[in-house]
Amino acid sequence: MILHYLTIAARQLMKYKTQNLIVIVGVGLALFCFSVCLYISRFINATDDCFERKDEIAQVTLQMKSGRYLAQVPPELTMNE
């Protein structure tokens, strides 16, 4: 029975060559984009590793009178307790 399934799968691969090529190229491109994003995120997370007291670094932000922050992350969220 498994041999029958493999035969049908092989026939389908040969019948729809263009569609399978598009799928393979799409999966390859997705894996490439994922690996690039993973590399960049590791690089960004490791930028403070060169400092001896990196755990004491805080992000300074500006706050408007309305309470909105002009930067993305307020300092309270960066503190480790």
C-alpha cells in the first residue's frame, strides 16, 4: 500500500512540475528570509555585550505632556528586577 502511495506521489510530482518548482522556490525564499531575520535579531540583541556593566544600561525616552512616549520603549520596561 505504501508503494502505491509513493507511486502516486511520484506521478503527481512529474505531472505538476511548474507548480512544484514554484513551491520549492517559495519555501527556499522563506527559509532564507527567516535565517536573515534571525541573524539580524541576534546581532541587535548582542550589541551591548561589549560593555562590562551592560545590565545597568537604561534607555532614555522623552515623554509628551499628554503622556505619550516619543521613543518606543519607556525606561520602566527595560529595568530588570
